[in-house]
Amino acid sequence: MTEAAAGGRLDIRPSSPAREEELYRRLGAEQLVPLWTEIGDLMPAEPTARGHAHLWRWTSLLPLAELAGDLIPVERGGERRAIALANPGLGGRPFATPTLWAAIQYLNPGENAPEHRHSQHAFRFVVEGEGVWTVVNGDPVVMRRGDFLPQPGWNWHGHRNAATTAMAWLDGLDIPLQSWLESTFFEFGAARVDGDDAPMRSRSERLWAHPGLRPLVSGAPPAATPLLAYRWEHTDRALCEQLASEDDGHPATAEPGHAAVRYTNPATAGDALPTIRAEFHRFRPGASSTPRREVGSSVFQVFDGEADVHVGEATWRVGRGDLFVVPSWQLWAVRCDATGVDLFRFSDAPVYERLGLHREQVDSLPTEGRGGVP
Ligand code: 1HN
């Protein structure tokens, strides 16, 4: 008998299937897992996304939101008439990607979504309609087509539709990230958002929406943006002028025919929200994006126009309101023909950047070497 065996340890030679089996049984019983059976899963050569490349059509989403508007009241407890995109790779959970929530929310005329606050960072993006105001810490913010309305975590907020027509919009939140991080807090507030009138410009815009000028307030700059509305007229003008500058021989675009802007915190010039990056992209007719892959996941919504979009193995012709997901490290590209396209995008990039995990790679689409993409 060897010394090891005498001391109760295993003598690994010669191998014995019965003793191996015994080892695995004892490991399991003690809630232990050996690395050597798991290494392939734990250490893939590159990220293998659990979420799938997936497309949700606005023409399917909107009628379902309207039907929910007929059938389901907005009340304390349920809180919001929001219908989440559930990525088919994520086990039926209401997660568009492993880190991002995306939903269509719908409010009938006269309805109120009750006040509450949560640790999750959130935003609204409006692809069509107007008439709802979101009230953030008592500051009513009117919502109109093309507006990006961030809503930093732990601010009280409720919504009110003071118009005579229903309105739908896109909600983005970091719910899945905060679920994995076990950082979620939530608190109920007032049951109603009152008032019949909201100013055209919120208090946050009157303080913070002056280009290149920030108020000299004391204290550390806020980690999330104090500006609660990024208006379409500004986004549209910024994109028009990037393209006009390219026409004038002073290219300032992301790549030829592709203008893009990021929504930033005016106090820091960093991302508007600590965990979510939001951008707007405009492609001229005939323009394309360089195929690329990035660590981290994104959700896109088509604001206007049409394009062919390639994500991983998928190719879709997308149009107004359509939403699609780009999973981590999957190759994606946008291609326009006679029509240009306007795309809203949000992603978890700030998280990866802050953790030193960001990577991206420019590539070509798999079929390009074999005669080009149709
Ligand atoms: C929330 O507060 C809103 O305020 C939307 O509109 C979606 C999903 C889960 C939890 C809170 C909103 C939400 C949410």
C-alpha cells in the first residue's frame, strides 16, 4: 500500500474506472466540480453567445401592444403595460440579450402608469406618436417621435398620456445585468401622475441642453446624465450636418455615407447612462457599414428607411420600427441600396469598457470571398 493511499488519498495509477466513478460521485456529493470536465465550456477560444441573432417586426409588435391596451389595465402591482422581447436563446426569460431588456410599452389616452423607482437604469425611445409625458422626480418630460429620454436609476418616475390617442414606445433597461449582479432595488411611489399640462421643455433641458455649456453646480458630476430629453431636432441636425460636411470634402462621418452620434452625459461627456450606451446611425442610400464583431450585445430599432442587415448567420430586410439583436462577437453589417436607413442602437458597451473587456474586430462577411453578398 502506498503512503498516499494509506493517508486516504487516491493513487491515480493504474487508472480504475470504478475508482474514477467513485471520485465523481464523492465530488458531486460535496458540491464540487472538477475543472478537467468543464474546460471546453468555461474557456471557449472566443465568446459563444447564448443569445441568438433575432428580429422582431414592428408590424407584429404594435397590434399585440394594441390588443394588450384593450384587455389589460395599467395598475399598481403590474406597474407597466410593457411587452418584453424574449431572446429565443435565453430560456424564455424577458431578456433581449444577457444584459439588456427591451420592450414595447403602450398607454391609452387618459391613462397613468404609477410612480415607482428602481436601481435599474432605463430609457425611452420614440419611434412614432406623441402625447405621453414621463415625469421624472417631478419634472414632466414630453415624449415625441425621435426623442431619446434617459431615466437614470433610482429616480421616481411615472407616465401619463394626456393626449387623445394611444402611444407606444421602446423601453430599454439594464434589468438582466442587474439581475445577474444581484443589485436590484425597487420601491413604489404615488399611484397617479397628476396634471393636465406639461411644458414643451423639461426643467432638465432648461438647465442642461445648451451646447458646450454646463451649469456651475457644486458637487461631483453625476454618473448618469442630468439631461432627461435628447430631442429629435438636435439628433437629426447633427446627422444632416455630418453628411453635409462629408459632401463639402471635410469627412467627419464614422465611415463613408454613415453618420453616427452617441448620446452623452453633458456633465462628463461619457455615456448618458453608466450601463447602457445609446447611439443613432444614419446611412445614405448605397452606403454600408464595415462588417465587425464586438464583445457585448446590442439592440437596434429601425427609425426610418430600409436596409439589409446581416447578423451572424441571419440576413433580414428591415423597415420602420423593426427591432433586432446583435449578440456578443457575432459579425454584423448594414447594407443600403436605393433607400437609406436611420437606426437607433443601444448596447452594454460601457460595462465592458469599464471592466477592460471591450474588443472589436473588423472583418468581411463570410460570403464576400465567394462572389459577394447578394
Ligand atoms: C419600468 O419602470 C418601466 O418606467 C418600463 O416605464 C419597463 C420593466 C421592468 C421594471 C420596471 C417604465 C420596466 C420597468
